[in-house]
Amino acid sequence: MNWKLPHGITWRPVASYFFMVIIFFALLQLVAAQKLNLTGALAVALLLSVVLAWLLYRRVVAPLSEINETAREMARGRLDRELHLYSRDEIGQLANSVNEMARQLRRTINQITEEKDRARAILNSMADGVIALDRQGQVLLVNPVVEEIFNIKQEDCQGKNILGVIRNFDLELLLERALKTQQPLTREIKIIAPEPRIFRLHATPLEEADREKGGVVVLLRDVTERKKLDDMRSEFVANVSHELRTPLTSIRGFLETLLDGALDDRETARHFLEIMSAETERLTRLIDDLLDLSKIEERRVVHRWQPVDMIDVISRVLSMFRPQAREKNITLLSRLPSGLPVVQGDPDMLAQVLINLVDNALKYTPGGGQVTVSAAAADGRLEVSVADTGVGIPAESLPRIFERFYRVDKARSRELGGIGIGLAIVKHIIRAHGGKIQVESTPGRGSVFSFTLPAGEGAATLM
Amino acid sequence: MSPRSSFDKALAELQQDILRMASLVEQAIYDSVQSLVKLDVAGAAQVIMGDEMIDELYLEIEDKCVKLIATQQPIARDLRVAITGIKILLSLERMADHAVDIARATMCLSGQPLTVKPLEYIPQMARLAQQMVKDGLDAYVHGDVEKAREMCALDDEVDFLFAKTFRELINIMMENSKVVMQSTYLLYVSRYLERIADHATNIGEAVIYLVTGERRELN
């Protein structure tokens, strides 16, 4: 029976009220006809009420409280709950609507979560730092890059003013300006975190119709390394020019003196020409070294890839330096255990490494000192070290000594004939062989340069 | 806007102002120490010139603080916020002055090559002092009493290093009268660093007072 009265009244309530009224009249009649006394009528009424209440409970109250319970759970976020009420009355319809609502919500939430996850993933995978601020300049979010650079946590900075998160005067000033003017801006700023780092900051105001809602998104790109490279490059150019000019100036000076008349004095002329020849040689050596370095830096050079017995190389190099060491009164020692593994590489280049290292060690060790070359095998690698008892290297110079043209003490090293390129060559050769070089030093006590090379037949195929 | 929320806003602004000044002071300390290590006169000059701005900021924020107390008559925690604000400002201002002192020492030292080499303790002290300033300010930002209490240990370390530097420099001076000038300047520098660390503990004490209302000596 599907017919309905207006306003959604169905036949059920009508039928039940009708039934109740009939019973009421029937009981009245029975009491009036004295077929039933008052107590009996009350008892029958009570019995019928209990039956009715029970029916009401089964059909209405119990399902309603189940719906209520489930709705509450859904509000707590358990949208996977479903109601299993299949009655065709209003309560069944209500249950259906609740289920439908939950399904709809679940879909929407999934969609939003997915979008949010995607946005978060993009944010997390960015190599630049991202900070988002609201209109009041309070932090909305930071991405992991920022968390890492400034050693902070997203939870700790949400809702804080930027100064409470990154205490930097310029940063706050720039962000304030971006918020106020609503114009994008790009600057370079230095932030100490806790070492000074240089960032390229890009602030973009968030366009939002609602003025209250806007804000600003800040991108921070760490350009410290690039800046350092730029500085190194200009230093390199300056150094090369200087190194090339010094011998040239000297040659030109003597040339001019010769032209001005010194040419007539055979003795002086000869002396001058000798100096000029030495300077020319120095110039040639410098240019050769530069070419070597650039070739090695371009990684083109390990031509003669072959098994190399380092013991052999070390002994050869040491015998080369023996006379020089004796002249300076320096003891040249070697500690070479037998049965060391063979390495792969170019014997001449590896010899060059040792030549540069031993040459440096002899140069910077005063008479009476000691230079020791030792080799050892260490889990699949061969380690060679050159230790001296020389002047040592100050701690602040250690990270830079493998740079081209870096010299700890310019005046002293020029006196010793160095041009600040030897260790750069060493580093590149070792790197081209798949090895590593490191240095330890105590000023006044001496330095130890040690490098490792992969050992064995299959070690390091070229690049 | 209700009076309460405008007052809250004023307090938040006060904290922000203090942190803004703190950022300048931290930078000044860092730059002064760097100028000393590198004997960089230009860097030192910049620190000395930058102090003017810090002083201006100091007066401006202090005025704001006083006005806040006078017009809002805060009580309990609100009063403590205003009072600690003034205390922290004062410590920051003193630290900035010490940074200037270090920069001045750099200028005096820069003429001649450094012959005295006990400089290893001074950078160490500088690192610790800077860490303490940072910790104190972080504790202030987060109201972190634990962090404020932990500063005690760092301060002890700074004091220990100061005593060591002091002895060593005295010895050096007794051995070689030519380096008395240099050594004295270095002695001053270590003293300034020790004072900076002390002011940092003052900030820590202020934070503890701000959060708990109790007073505690940290150094």
C-alpha cells in the first residue's frame, strides 16, 4: 500500500491511532456494561500499553538510537560506518540518507586529501626552502628543506611570527615589505644558521579576493656554494694573471735594461739573459701545469689504464728525491709491507701524485726533520700516506689547500718556487682513479697527506 | 576592538620588536667575532656603525614598554611580560655594546701581525657565547623553561675557558713584554665574551621569571 496522505503522513500512524481509539471505546463500553470492573480495565489498558511501548521501542526508538550512535561516530571521522536498517518506513529512509551522506562525505574527503597530499608531496620534493605566511606575518607552513636548514620543526613554528622562527632582521624586513606592498620581490640575503649562508629570496604575495586571507609565499634558494664558486673563479683568474705577470714583468724589465745599453756589457748581459731564461722556464712550467690541470679536470687523461704496483712507484719516486733530502738534511723513510694489492691506473700519473706530495713535504720541512711514506691495505683499498715533521697547515686553511692557486702563505711559497697548483693536480688524479685524499695537520708539528685507491683487478673502470 | 585584545596585540608586538632587535644583536656578535678572527677592519667598522641602529631600536621599544605599563596597568603575567621585556632589552643592548667593544679591539689589533697564538680558546668561547644567546632567545620565543635552565652548564664552561685564557695570556705577557699590548686586547675580548654569556643567562633568568614567576640565579 503506497498511497500517502498530504504532508507525508502515511497509513501507519493513522492505523495505529485508529486502533487505539477503538480499544479505548471498547474498554469504555465494557466498563459501562459492567462486564469489566475498573481494575480489570486498567489491567487490560496497562497490558496493551506495554505491548505498544515494546512495539514502539522495536520499530522506532532502537533504530533511532542506532542511527544516532552511528552519526556520532561519523562525526568523529569514522565515515566507513554503514547503517544496516532496511525497513521501508521513515526510519529506513533516514538510515539510507545517513549512509548516502557518509558516502558522499567520504568521497569528498578522499578527494581533498588526495589533493592535499599531492600539494604536500610537491612541496616536500622541492629543493628550495618554502615558507608561507598569512596576512599578519604568521607562519602557515614551512617545507622540510627549511626545517633542515634552520633546524626547526613545522609544529613549532605554525602560527608564530617569522622572527620567532628565523631570527633575521633583513628577512623580516623584506617579508614585511612584501606583505605591505603586495609586490613580489627578489633579493639576496645572508642568514646565520648557524654558519652564514647566502640565500636568494623570492617573495610572492598570495592573490586572494578576501583581503583578510592573503599572505606571502617565500622561496629560499641556498646559493652559498654557487657564490663560493664564483668567488673562487674570480680569485683563480686573478691568481693566474698575477702568476703569469710576475715572470713577464721581470723578463720585460731585464729586456728594457738590455736595450738601454746593458747589452754592450757582455758579463751583465749574460747574467740578465740567464735570469730571463729561468723566468721563461718558470712561465713554461706554469702553463704546462695549467694545461695538465685543465686536462685532468676534464677527466680525459687516464690513457694507460693498467695494473700498477704502488711499491714500485713509491720506491722510484723516493730514489728520485734522495739527493735533495740529503742536501736538506732530512731523513726520507718508507714503510712498505710486502704483499700489498695491485691497483688499477696510470703509473705516471700516480707517480706524479707522489712526486707532488713528497716535494711539498720536503719543501715545508726544516732541516733535521723527517718525511715518511707508508702504504697499507685496508678493506679492498690501498692506502698511501706521506707524513712530514714540517711547519704544518693552520686549521682554517685545511679545507682550502686542494683549491687551485690557494697558498697558505703566499710570500713563503713563492720563495720556495710553488705556484699553488700541485695539490689541485693531486686531488684530480686521485679522483680520476676513484680514490680519496685527505689531510691532517698540526701547525708546528707536521702534516699527513693520505690517499686511498681501490685495489684489485676489477677496481675502477674509468668513469 | 575590546581593550583586552588590543592589549594582547600590543604584547605580541612587543615580543616581535624585541626579537627584531635580538636578530640585530645576534648578527652584531657574530660579525664582531668574525672580524676578530679574520682581523677584518671593514667588518669591525660595520659592527661599530650598526650599533647606532640597535641603540635607537632599544630606546624606541623601551618607550613602548613603559607606555604599555602606564596606560594598561597590567597585573600578574601581563605585568611580567612587560617587565621581562625591559630586562631582556637591557641585556640585549649591553651585549651589542660588547660586540662593539670586540670590534674596537679588532681595529686595535689589526695593525700588526698576531704573534700571540692562544686564540684557540677565544673562538671556542665565542661559539659558546653565541650558542647561549641563541638558546636564551629560543627559550624566550617558546617560553621554554627547561632550555633556560640548561644554559647554566654552558655558562660554567665559558667561565672555565675565560679563567684558562686569562692564565695563559698572563703567562705569555710575563715571558715576552713585546706582546703585552696584543695580549691585553685579547684579554679584553675574552672578558667581553664572558660578559656576553652572562647577559645571555640573564635572558634565561628573565624567561624563567616570565613563565613561572620565580627568580633564579643561573650563573
